[in-house]
Amino acid sequence: MSSKKSGLSSIGRKVLMALTGFFLMFFLLQHLTINLMSVFSPDLFNEVSHFFGTNFLIQYMLQPVLIFSVVFHFAWGLYLEYQNTQAREVKYAKYKGSANASWMSRNMLISGLAVLAFLALHFYDFWIPEINTKYFHGDMSGMLHDGEGMRYHIELVEKFAHQPMRVALYVGAFIMLSLHLLHGFQSAFQSVGFNNTKYTPIIKMLGNLFAILVPLGFLFIAIYHYNVHPH
Amino acid sequence: MNLTLKIWRQKSANVKGKMVDYKVADISEHMSFLEMMDVLNEQLVNGGEEPVSFDHDCREGICGSCSMFINGEAHGPVKNTTTCQLHMRSFNDGDTIYIEPFRAKAFPVIKDLVVDRSSFDRIQHAGGFISVNTSGNTQDANATAIPKHDADLSMDAAACIGCGACVATCKNSSAMLFTGAKISQYALLPQGKVEAKDRAQNMVAQMDEEGFGNCTNTGACEVECPKGISLSNIARMNRELLSGSILG
């Protein structure tokens, strides 16, 4: 028997979704770890943010991989969703999806698009001003304009204190992220072929913990900064 | 019991179909779903109408012929059950029951509830076999020792009857549970190792060519499969394909 085809198969396509998903989940964990520092030590948060914001390897090696992963994961997900709709031309008059699969697994497009919409707001809030300061104004110092201390913690606090609408949007987005991860975490393992009776229950449990605790951590930080600073 | 049936009627592959309402009366709860369909068809024939076409053969849950998407689920509401083994006691008097063909681009409707599932045959032809010396000196299969655990998993995978419920129920019309089972039943046995490298690649390539959708791991196929085929077979197929294509 000889090999019939060398192109990217439907399994290759789902493996690519899984690999970019793994990288994005790793990034979420790293992002949360740094953000949590803002609650416990503004100075440490400033220093670590400055390091991550100016380190050559992180800025020019990891950041491009991250941007690629985000764009690829969304674009590829939409493409696969389009292909999947083409695979059933006539729809069912009655389709009981809830009888055999979770809402999360059936609606990754909805939760994914909600996270995408959130990313637009998040980039507007943080990433675009950061890139503007560093690369368009050439200010790599990480200092405030008046030179009194570093800017990162204050910038973070400013976004949430006195901003109930923004906090609400962030909270909503973290809930959607949680729903996305509740399916995505364990699904990524299945896609790369990892499924066995001994470890799959552990992976599912870890996936549920990750999907709840990581968004909860982000949610806590947003609410903390909203509440802790006087209104 | 008295029932209202909403059934997909389509004269042939190339004409448009539609849902049509029928009433059936005095249905016994002990009838199988297909016997209830027989009652309807007798009623239609006696009334000079065209009976509803549907696939069936053994009527004991092992041939994989019967299909039907009943009230939004492949083979109806009872788990691990084919339509022929589904009984009317699973329904209530006065119910309205939707009966549709298994829907997928790769399963075109031939007539009414009958769909063409030959795409499954072509996937099987692409690699679902082993090479055996048939010159008369064929080695006794039992001469090769196989761990019980592997033999059991292989038999579980081989329990797939190829009915297509996995495709019908999947929101993406993916055939990965079927293909995963057919690859696994050989991958788990020493007799299947000879063609292992190409088998997964060839069968998956054929599956893609037939126009099935991509798997998004919802797990609906496993729940609706009348033979309880496990999702672990899809993961094994992924491993087989990746090791075959990466290691060459």
C-alpha cells in the first residue's frame, strides 16, 4: 500500500488549531502571573512589565509567535467552521444538539468571536498605546512623563478605576473565555492524539480547573483595581 | 397510541424534498420504530399513495442498514440503540415525531429517508484491510499471541456497523469516529502492522475527499453511536496519522 496524499489532512488542520491553542493557553498563564503581581506589589509589576516589554527575545521572538498564533487560531477556526457548514448542505428540521454535546463544545465560534471582540478592546486599551509609546515615540524607558516612577501599574489602574462599563465588559469577556477553555483545553489534547483511560480524566479535570481559575484570576484583577482605588 | 409524524419526502436524488405530515393511529407500544413505519406504509399503499422509503435489513441491530434522524437525534432518543431496536414505548400518545434522513453532503439522499452511504465503503477500500497469504499456507490467526487488552480494544472498534450515525449527529458532519474505528481495529493488532504506515493516511485522505467536515471534538458521535464506539479511537487515528506522516 502506498501513501495516497501528502497535503494537509483534516487531522493536520485540527492539530494546527491545537498547537496554536496550547501556545495561547501558555501565554494566558504567563499573562495572569504577571497581572497578579499588580495586586500584590506595584513595584514588582512595574519591573516585570518593563522587562517583558523591552527584552529583545520576548519582543522580537516570542511576540511575533504570539501575534501569529492569535491571528492563525482565529482565521483558521473561521475557515474550518466555514468548511464544516459546507459539509451539510440541507439542515435538519429538528436537531437536538444538547442531547449529546455540551454548549461549550458546540459554540466555540460564539465564544471565540466574543474573545476576539474583547481582544479589539484590550488592544485599544493596552497594546496599541504600548506599541505607540515604545516604537513610535521611541520611549523605551518605562517611566512616567514627569519622570516620577514607572508607568505600567498606574496605566493598568487608570483603565479600571472609575470605569464600571469597562470592568463589566472585561468580566463578560472572561466568562466567554472560560466557556471557550472548558472545551478547548481537553479538546487540544484529544486533537494531538492524547487520550487514554489513565490520564484523560486527569486532563479533563486540569482543563476544568484551568478554564475556571485563569479567567477568574483575570476577573479578580479587574474588579480589584476597580474597587481598591477610591471613587 | 396515536401519533403525528413529520417525515422528509423526496422523490429522487435530484428533486427538492420537504417535510410532510402524517397521522398514524392505534400503534402498539411494543412495536419497533420500523414496524410503526411499516404500519404507516401499509396505510399509504392502501390509500393509493407512495410509501415512505427507508433502509432496513436485519432488524436486530447488527447490520447497520437502518438510519433515520428521529426527533433531532440519530436512531432516536435511546442510547446504544439502532432505529430497528428502538421501540414505540420510548414515545408518548399524541407525540409529534420528526423523521429525517441522515444529513451530510457525503451522504446524498437517494429517496425519502434512504441515503447513499457508499462514501464509507470507499474509505474502507482505501486502507481498511490487511494482506494475508491465501495460498493455502495461511497461518492460523491464533498462532500470534495478542495481549487481551489490545484484542478487547480492537474488538470494541470492530463493533462499528458503519451505520453513519456519527456523521449524521455531528454538527460538522465529520466521519472521524467511523474512520477512527476502522483504523483502530487493525492498528491494535500485530496483523495490522504491515500496512499501518499508509493506512491512516490513505483512509483519512479518502475521508477528506468525500466531503465530510472537520472534527471539533464535541463528542456527540460517541454518545449517539449505537455500538458505543469510543472517542479514543479518533485520538488513536490522529496518532497513527501523525506518526505515519512525520516519521514517513
